[in-house]
Amino acid sequence: MKMVSASLSKPGGREINQDSVGCLSPDVGLGCWVVADGRCELVAQQTVQAILDNFAANPAISQPTLLKVVEWSQKKILDLQTAHPSNHSLYASVALFCSGGLSALWAHLGDVRVYVFRNGEILSQTKDHSIVQALVDSGQLTKSEIRGHKDRKGLLRTLGSLGGMHPAIPESRFKLQAGDLFLICTDGFWEYVTELEMQADWCKSPNLEDWLERMEMRILSAAPPDHDNYSAIALLAEP
């Protein structure tokens, strides 16, 4: 099984893009793809680079490996905070996806999401580490009320947050099938594209690039002029 991918990262209605995306090509062994949403441009870029560098030095698809990769990135961000003590925005939401052969595994912190599709249906999606997700879990909100909620930006776990670095990682590797589809995206992306729209756009798309373009058009038509940065990586398992 090989994994093909496409990506985009745009500033949206902002002057600076505080998102960052990157990948370690599967041509050199196991592949790793990362999407980070920083509270400043520097921390997003440093997060992606730290994860890719550490995974390249210790490539494996396992829960302990991904945990070590995230822990190493946490150390890098904490070092940045020490070097820039007056900057209170040195933290980031992040998701990384690793794949090779017949399996895949991912990890996330904050509100960067990983969606898993099979045969046009959503098999799973990550849960945000946020105040509104906690309200959903407690029954005080419905899942559909997350988008646009006034407290949606309130995060409970992020990279760079002291005491909050507990990434969510599935207990076992995901067994790939040909045609399995994945989307890793920031909140500036998924806020304006519903899950049903993701599925509908994929049904109309001949490739990953077209899929991302269709969803981007939805963002540009629905978002206000000053909308957030938006970034995404799409991946497809091929035989």
C-alpha cells in the first residue's frame, strides 16, 4: 500500500499565516504528515519541523514512538518559551499522521482534526481538546453546536501548555485498505466545511487536489472577511 497526498495552507482573511504543514516523504521509508495551528507563525513552523526531524531519526508506527515524538516537540516549544519569556502565544494545536505498508497511526493535541473515511463514509474523527468538546461530552451541547460557538477557541490541551501535553493516540494501528481516505485540518478549515460536505465533495472529486479545492471554495463562500488561516493535508491509500 502506498500513500499519496495533497495539501494547502492559506492565511485566509489574516495578514500572517500562523498554520504550518509538512511531510516526510514515504519514499524514504515510513511517511509522516503534520499540520500545526500555532498562536504565532514561529511556533507552528517549529512544531512541524521538530516532529518531522524526530520521526525521521526514530521512524516507527507505534504509540510509544508517537508519544516520544510529541514529547520532543513539547521540549522544543518550552525552550522557545524560555528564550522569549515575554511572548505568551508560544503554543500550538497539532496533528501528525504516520503510515507505512499496511498500517497507519496518528496523534493530536488541541483542535487540529484527523478524519478517517472508508467507502465514502466517516469511520472516525478525532475529538477536540476544547471547552466546547467537553460540553458535548457532558451532554450540555450537541456535536453540531461546536462550529461557531463563542467558546470554541478555548483549548484544554496544546503543545507548549504546561501540564496539558497529553496527546490523544489510538491504542492500536489502523489497518489500511485500498481507497481509505484521510483529512488532517485546522479549525479554520473544518469550521466552514461540515462532515457531510466533505463526503459529498469527495464523491465529485477525481483526485485529492480537486477535493481540497472544492472544500476551499466552501470556506471562501461561507467565512467572514477576517476569517482564520486554514490548512489541510489529504491522504489516500493506494495499492
